[in-house]
Amino acid sequence: MKIKEIAELVDATFVTGERQADTEVDFGFASDLMSDVLTLKQADRVLLITGLCNIQTIRTAEMANVEAVLFVRNKNVTNEMIEIAEEEGLVLLQCKYSLFRAAGMLYTQGLKSIY
């Protein structure tokens, strides 16, 4: 599934990486625990769905080779987060839905679960 399709499905807006909208993502992982993200065995073409909106999330996504991060519950990304994400080529999206709803919507449309 392309990142732009993910954005459309959950009414998300691009914060960074709109030029990467055609990048393919195969797997989704929903978590607010960054320690769980770091344990992912499948690290290619992953979308992280989270409500944890801070620098730790960006650094964790970078270390786990995540393609994009979808922030849920209307979380607002800071300028520092944007700066680091742009340096790393990380796509950041924001949507209004809960973690549960966003993950469910994407799963029913074909985004695969890692576990």
C-alpha cells in the first residue's frame, strides 16, 4: 500500500515526506511503547502507528528502519521532530482517529500485521 493511500484512508495530513507519497508500505505496527518497536524482526516497509508524539518516537523509527509514522489522536508534531524526520527521510503523518480505529481501518484495507 502506498503512503498516499494510507493518508487517504485515515484522512491524515502529511507533516513531512509528501514527496515520498508513492513509497510502498507492506506492514503496520501500532504501539505507544517504543521498546516494542525496537524488537521488530520485520523492519522493511513498515508504518508505525502511535500516539506517542515526541523525539523518542522519531529516533526509534530511525533505528528500526520504519518508512513512515502515523500519529493518531490529533497529536501535534514539534518543529524539532520535523527537522530530524526531514534529515532522516522519514514520513510523518497526523490523523484524528484513535490508535485502534486507524490500525483497524488500515488492516481491513490490506495493510499486513507484523505479528
